[in-house]
Amino acid sequence: MEEILKNVKILIEENCYIETDDVTMDTIFIDLGLDDLDMVDLIMNVEDFYNIEFSDEEYDSLRVVSELCKLIYDKTKKDF
């Protein structure tokens, strides 16, 4: 899960231009200043990076970094 968190932080930095030194699994996306458009951009980049797709329900449920990391893990664990 640490590797996934590391990649999520990189994607946030590269696509949302936000410093992620203090981002943890408990970080709330809105606390990072991410609006709806930023979240759409982030999710699209995560999907491209991991070659996965999120449903609308999964996307709508994302509030905390750990939720995104868990979804990524669940969708990619078959590849590990």
C-alpha cells in the first residue's frame, strides 16, 4: 500500500500542482484544496497510470486518500 500512496502523491503533485510532503492516508482531498475538476483530473490520471477504471459510484465515494489507495489496490491486486 505504501507504493500506491507514493504514486498517488506523485500524481497529485504532477497534475494538481500541490505539494504532498504532508499527505498521508488520512488526508481529506478537500483539505488539499482539490475541487471537483481537480478530482476528475486526478482520477483520470490514476486510471491511466494503473490502467484501471472507476465507476461513478466509486468516484463519488472518494473523500480520503486511503479510500483511493484501497480502490487502486483492490483493482490491481490481481496483477501483483
